[in-house]
Amino acid sequence: MGRYVILLIAPLIIGVSIAVGVVIIDGLRQRLCRMDVHRAVLEIRRRDRALSPADLHAAKQSADLTHRRIAS
């Protein structure tokens, strides 16, 4: 009789395990999506902020460095 009870309960346990796994995976995907959106918003805000004089000088200096070549 014990074997039959196991045969009836095992599919229930397996089904619940699969359902829990699906819920956890879905939650992680939504969390990653929200993180990507948050990162994109921060990047847009960073681009939109006004540049300080120090930033302008650094940008000009880095542009000058791109035209130089390393002697080999």
C-alpha cells in the first residue's frame, strides 16, 4: 500500500518543484530587466548633465591623444 501512495504523491511533488522553479526564474528575469532599465536611465542622465570646465579640458586632452601614434 505504501508504494501506491508514493506513486500518487511523487508527481505532485515533482509538479510543485517545477512550478517553484519557473516562478523563481521569472522573478530573476524581471529583476534583471529592471536593472537594465535603471542602468540605461542612469547613462542617459549622465550624458545630459552639464559639463564642468574640468570635464571640457579632459575631453579636449583625450581627443588630442587619439591622434598620436606610439613609435614602434
